[in-house]
Amino acid sequence: MNGEFFGGFTWAVPIAFSDAVTACRFEEGDILYDSQKAYSGEWGKAVKHIRHSLQVHSPSRGGTAAANVSGSVFGKNWDAEVTFNLRDVAGDEPVRLIQITQGKLFTALWRGDLSVFDSDLNPELPLRLKEVSKMLKQVIPVADSLSDGKPTFIMARDGANSLSKLKHMKVSAILRSHFKAKPNALTPQEAGLYAWERIAPTIDIVFYVTESGSHSKIHDALKAQLYVPAENAKKDMFRLSAHGLLTDG
């Protein structure tokens, strides 16, 4: 991400569309362009950089737009219907009224290949945060190259999901203040994940390289920040692996 747009999409998808991206639900009135130039400067100059734009007509607004949307909601919406106008700004093609699945629209914005609109098959769901978090052992070689032998906490982050971002803020705060950790955010490909091309475009991998502290102290500090035991809990249910991977460097 560059602060205004999600870097993993081929089209220009502003951060303001976080709820739509997280829920895989684009709604009535949403307008998207295939160039970031559309959002800055004079329109007369910006339009020269735009090939396609689209405006969504349905579904109506007010559906699933919560920040705490689950992967199951994303999957359900993936197969839901969306209708929009596709405009060929740079050419002479007539405006097309397209009725397809949200998953096809998401994939076109992600991959930049509009042929998906005419395909009979719905694209495969991208790998989401929960799935990517289970793959973090694959990035240990990159963590070792960054850490110089120092303990490193590794987390997958979804830049469209407010809960994921909040968790990272908490982790960053505790690791910075207690262990002088320096975060390194890499794309799934840069991090060395094998199936990086299938991972949702809003996900990156953050390596918190600590400057001090033992494995056990870092573990306990993270537990204090992340673990909220259930009321009347008789057993410690905290698992650091549910949040990320701590290496010894």
C-alpha cells in the first residue's frame, strides 16, 4: 500500500474501499478506475491515463460492510451478483452493462484481466488471512536474513481489515517499546511464500526484528497484549501461533 491505494490490485483501488474489499461486496454508486491518476490533478489531464472505469448499480448500499467481516462472509459474497457499467474511456467501445459475480469483479480489479467478465467459470477464492497465517514457516529463511540472529516475530497483515490492522498496532507498540523492534513489511512474494500469487492482494507479511530480549520475554509481552481469557476460564488457552510466528533468529 502507498497510503492511498492498495498496492496489490492492478486497478486503482483506494483505501476508502476497505469495507468493500474485506467483504467482497461492491455496492451501488461505487466508481473505480484502472489508473491512480484518476484521483489526482485536473480531469482533463488525468483522463489521458485511464483506459477503463466502472460504476456499480447493484446491489444497493447498506449490506455487509462491517470491519469485523469473516472469511465466510467474503466467500458467500464471492458468488453473489453485482451489476455495473464498464466504460472504455480510451476507446470507442460502447458502454457495457455487465452482470456477474462479485468474485469476478474482485478478480478483474486484482489481476487487471477483463476477460474474466466473459468466462463461464467463477475464479478461485484468494487465500485469506487465516490461511496465510498458517503458512508462515515458509518465510523463516527470509526472517533469518533480516534478523541477524535476533528474535523476530512474524505476522500476516490484511491492510483492508481493521481488526488485523489494530492487532498489528498493538504488537508494534509493545515490541517497539520493550524490545526496540523494527518492522519490515514485505509482499507475500518477497517474503518467500510458495503460493504468493494466490494470496489476497491486501495481505502482506510483517517481520518485527527485535534488538533485545529473550524468546520467553517476547512471548510473555505478546501474550499480555493479545490474550483476553474467557470469564471463569480454568485453563490458559493462549497460543502465540494463532497470531504469528516467533523465531529465535
